[in-house]
Amino acid sequence: MSKFYARGRLSILAALTGLIASVGLIDSPTASAALPTPVSAATARTYLASLTVATEDRTGYDRDLFNHWITISGTCNTRETVLKRDGTNVVTSSACAATSGTWYSPYDGATWTAASDLDIDHLVPLAEAWDSGADSWTSTQRQNFANDLTRPQLIAVTDNVNQSKSDQDPAEWMPSVTSYRCTYVRAWVQVKYYYDLSVDSAEKSALTSYLAAC
């Protein structure tokens, strides 16, 4: 069994725990952003210590190499599925487009009532993944990464905040809501660990510092 898939098994318990934890939070203000609960800070620190430290290389990167927003169920693609998951009282059309609802963006603390104000953030950006090892993946592996609804990798957030984040890692960008930063770095490390992606030295230093405060 490959290291890539073996690590997936280690994440099953964490994923189930996150699902159970999220059920009890549905009615809270911040629970409308239903990112699968990441591993604990202690587990994230263990994962981080095992990640390869390497210089990033973006040679050959093209966003189109990551086939994203694929059909998930019926007429719903990945974006629409995350909007339904992360929103409150979401109403959709026959084409699965969100026509109404409320969304809380945990990065900046803003609340929105129009789906057009939301982007679906790849918490570990596609370009960052490419720089960290995804350049050697198959097309199927890149598609799985870009549409991963099981790991804490996709989340609905304010569109211009997502655009401001762009492809930056935690050494360069963090959510302005400081209370969310622990969740963010735990999720970042979990995704990198599951997909066997490397970290650069500045990224590891930043993650180490943030996790120490969790």
C-alpha cells in the first residue's frame, strides 16, 4: 500500500470525530462554516514533525491541471455542495444553485446572504500543493485533492478574502479572526500530512509557532 493512501487510514478516526463534533454545533454562529474538524493540535504537531522540509518549485504549474468543481451528486458540483454544507437555511434551485441562505466566513467574521459573495477556498491552495509535491501526482490524484470534501480542505469564505489569500502559506497569510487560526493551522498540517506534501522552512517555522499557541 502506498504511503499516500496509508496515511488516509490514519485520518479516518479524526474525520469521524470531526463529523460527530460538528453535529452539535449546527445552531451556533460559527458552525455555518462546517469545515470537517481537523486533528488536535497535539496530533498536528506530530504530523508536522514528520513532514519533509523542501524548497518550493512552481515550475510547470497550471490551475487547469487540478480538475475542480466536479459533479458530486445529481446536478450539484463541489462548489454547490460546500455552499449547502457551510450555509444555514440554504435553498437551491433545480440546478443546485444556492438561491438563498446565510453564510458565516470564519476567516474574517463576515456574514453573507448571497452565494455570489462566497468563494470556496482550497485551504491548502492548488499552487501550494503543486510546489510541495503535487507536480508528480496523476491527474486523478490532483482531482481528488481539488475536490476533497472529507479532509478539512474546502470551506466557503468571503470572496475577496480568499482572493487576498491567493496561494500564500501560513508564513505569509493567516485569517484575520485570530480565534480561528488554531483551526486553520491544524487543518493545513492535516491536509499536507494526508497528501504527503512537503513544507518549506518558513512555513514550518510559522506552523510550529501557531501550533504551540493552540
